[in-house]
Amino acid sequence: MSRMPSSLAIAATLFLASMIPASAATKVDSFAPVFVKLSAVGGSGQSGSAIMRQLGPRIVISGTVANELPTVLEPSYVHKGSCGTNGPIMHDLGSLTRGTLGTTVLSGFTIAQLHAMHASIVIHKSDKALRVVVSCGNI
């Protein structure tokens, strides 16, 4: 079963793309999406995917995860290092809410640089349980 992107996600992507100067956009744009599989960790049952797009000097990231409890906010981050290494946090992606990771803009890296650093997207159980990972995906 395929899911159609929400109107809000499409509008956010188009708005963010319009903010990038044409001179920056011509250098490293890759409008082809990069999909990151988010796998359940520790029996959480929470798996899904993140979508990354390079828009000039910025990366736009959004995603969805199944089986998240609707009453819990689960913080998510880009970590240096692959899943399971517990590397340092590189960028806050906000909280997963009702299975949706809102659209976040990351500056200072390209997708290729994150891949070369073996970076990962990590979703934690809660603000109070940051050491508990419920879902993770290698970039």
C-alpha cells in the first residue's frame, strides 16, 4: 500500500525550496529523494522511513514511523555514527508526534557528507528516556 505525501509536507518542501537563492541551488541540488529505513530497536515495533532531499546548501528531512504511542513525544536527532554506536548528536530533528516527524531543515552538511560520516537518524523513547532508542536508520 502506498501513501500519498500530505499537502502540508508538499507545501513545506515547496516553501523551503523557494527560500534558496538560485546561485546556491545550482551547485549541490539533488531533488531525488534519499530514503532512510528506520528500523525498530529493542522490541519497540516502531519502524518507518525518513525522506531526505538536498536543496542547495540545506537538507530537508521528514518521515513517518508506525506504532508510536499517540500520547508520547519522541525526540529525534541526527547522530554521528551508525545505529547502535550511540555517537554524539549532530542535529535536533524535533519530536516524532503521532507517527510523524515534521519537516526539518538541516544546514552545514550535505547528504553525501552525512553518509560519509556514517551518520544515523535516531528516535528516542522520550525526553526523560533519551538513552532508550526505539527506532534508528543509517544515512
